[in-house]
Amino acid sequence: MALFIDEAECISCGDCEPVCPTNSITEGVIVFEIDKKTCTECQEDFDEPECVRVCPIDNCILPLES
Ligand code: SF4
Ligand code: SF4
């Protein structure tokens, strides 16, 4: 259970990085990235994913199909 950042949409604004309660977001080589091993989709901390709430781009952060 994790989200991922669509590299075609992310503008690397960095707004998502500080709000992640599990510190799963880092600046990657191309755009920001979510560590799928530690992302909880914020289920224990918030009613909705914090990264999605603050991201200025629609459909930039999406569920990871696994
Ligand atoms: S959904 Fe929550 S835990 Fe996962 S990357 Fe976004 S802010 Fe972090
Ligand atoms: S908030 Fe959205 S656009 Fe900004 S770095 Fe994070 S994923 Fe990319």
C-alpha cells in the first residue's frame, strides 16, 4: 500500500516532502519520489494522504498498482 509520484506531472516544487509523516518523500534524480516501502498512504496519521492534499498538480500523486 503506497502512492507514487508521476514523473511526467511533478514540477519538483518540494511541497510534499516536509508534510509526509513517515519521511517517505525525497528529491530523486528526475523529480520527487515516494519510498513504497515506508509510505502508509497516511492511514495512521491523517484522513487523507498529506502529499496529495498539498500537491498543486492534479493527478500527480497516484496509487501504486502492485
Ligand atoms: S501518502 Fe502519506 S505516507 Fe505516503 S508519501 Fe504521501 S504523505 Fe507520505
Ligand atoms: S507537491 Fe506534487 S509537484 Fe510538488 S514535488 Fe511533490 S509531487 Fe511534485
